Amino acid sequence: MKKDFRFYAKLFFSTFYLSAFTFGGGYVIVPLMRKRFVEQYHWIDEQEMLDLIAIAQSSPGAMAVNASILVGYRLAGLPGALLTVAGTILPPLIIISLVSLAYQAFRENTVVNLLLKGMQAGVAAVIANVVVGMARGIVRQKRILPVCVMAGTFLASALLGMNVALCVLLCAAVGLCDAVMQRRHEKEAQKR
Amino acid sequence: MIYLELFWSFFQIGLFSIDGGYAALPMIRQQIVETHGWLSMTAFTDVITIAEMTPGPIAINAATFVGTQLAGLPGAVLATLGCVTPSCIIVISLAWLYSRYRELWVVRGVLSGLRPAVVGLIAAAGISILALSFWGGTLWEFAFSELDGIAIVIFAVAFLVLQKWKPNPICVMLGAGLLGLALYGLPGII
């Protein structure tokens, strides 16, 4: 991949464009980034994208910003990260600056409200779609533990309202224990 | 010094809000309404409504809004920068560690636990948006009489289109918005 001016421009405008469409919380950025960086540009592979999303999720701050920083850093180091952060914060900065000038009128506009009501159902569908795809990947590993972790975090977060940071810490611990057990197994197998 | 206060206040919000979405709201309220009295509770509710109506993370939207109200465009820029600075420092450090140690078995173990967890967390966020869209409340507030048939139809159509043709999700969201405008708006016009 050549890191010329065109590459940086593409990186900046991709994050700018994706950020302008992250309605309904940060999670929509996941399907949008996958489509753009994995499927369209082939800059990052599927597995690594999942890792980056996991790191973005586990760090403080907004998910969309964190994910952009990670993608930018992965593709072009520190300058890449700064470029993608700028691309991600500019759209909300511009849009909110404009809206705050006339926010009463914007909030009460019928057309805007109906559009957003429809988009909310659309956002739910986009997230459902990416969850189905990702869950399929987890189930295909044919191991019980990841499926339990997935179902467990879903239930704990959706039904019990468990804190995201706590979920992340617990699952990291589960993953670590699993890795320790696997290593022990492998070592014992080697001894025999 | 209002600029410095804005920066510092949103720096703390950025630092202590894991998940950045709705989970960040209590932290934002504490800083903006209670500690500094920059906005009244009513104005704060307006900020949330507007943040929901516009793209971008809620914390960044709130930063821009409060910054603009208090100190114009420079205020907006500083508050927003304050909000993303902690992320930049922490996430870039993590990204560096990941690029260096991703093959290490400890790191691989932790990530293998996080990957399925992330899918579960995204599913949970999706379900709460679905609940908001279908009956306008949380998952626990389900009411059959509140069910919104139009929202269910839009969701079903959008989901099938995504599964079958794998189009750009942005087009699907915009299409869903237009469909909403048509279906919700038509009865009023006729």
C-alpha cells in the first residue's frame, strides 16, 4: 500500500464520511468501518478488525473515536491516528455548531423528526445485521466458551444493565484463564 | 478562564466514560449541570435530544453544544478537543502495545475473551435501540399496545435488504429514514 497524498486523503475522507452517519450511538461505526476498510479497501482483515473493535470498546471515551484512532494508527502510525481523529470529530462539530444556532426550530421540525424515526428502525437493522454476521463467526469456531461469553455478556448488559467496563474486565479475565489452561494442556501433551 | 475550564471539564468526561454513549450521560450531567451550572436541567435535556437527532458520539455533541453556548466556536473546539484527548493518549498507547505484542499468548488470550464479549455488547446496544424504535421504551418497558407497526415493517425490510444484497449500510439507514417520512407522514397528508 503506497502512503502518498491520495492514501491520506482517502483515509481522512473515509472517517469523515463514516462519522457523519453514526446515528444512534457509537456502535453503528462497526458495520460502517467493516464495509469500508475490510470489504471495500481490503486494508485490514476481518480478524484484526475484531481485535481493534475489542480494544476500542475496552478503552475510555467514545467508541467511534477510539475505533478511528486504532484504524488510523494501524494503517499509518501516529500521523494516521491524528488524521482519523480529526476526520471523526469534524462532522459532529460542524453539524452541532450549525444546529445550536437554531435548535428550537430543528427539534420541532416534523420532517426531521419523521426521518429520524424511520432511521432509528434502520439503525437497529444495521446493527442486527452486523451482530448476525459476527455471531456466526464466533459460533463457527466450534468452541463452547466463546459462545457462552457472547451470550453471557449480552444477557448481563441487555437485561441486568451491567456496566460495560465490568463486562469487559470479566471477559478479559475469562480469556486469560482459558489461554493459561490451554497452554498447560499443550505442555502436558508435549511431556507425554 | 472559561476555555481552560471547558477543556478540563470535558477531558474528565472523556477519561471516565467507557462506552462513550448513553453510559456517559450521568458524568456529563454532573460536570455541566451540577458542578459548573453551565446549563439548566431543561437545556441539558435539549442537548440529549439534539445529540440523539444528529450523528456523532453523545459526549462530543454535548461538548460542541456547551462550548458554542458558552464561548462560541473556540469554546466548541476546545471542549471537543478536551473530550478526545484522553482517548487519543490511551488508545494510541494500546494500539502501540497491540502492534508490538499481538502475537504474545497472554495478549491473544485476553483478546480471545474480548472478541465474543464485544459481539454480545453490540447485540445489547442493538436490542435497546430496537426497543426504543418498536415501543419507545427500554427492554423492560415492553407494552403490546405501544407497538409501532411502521417501525417493525421498516426494520424487517431493512434487515432483509442487508442480508440479501449486502448494500452500503449508510444507504440503508437513509432509505429507512425516507421510508419513515413516507409511512408516518402520509396519513397526515391524505
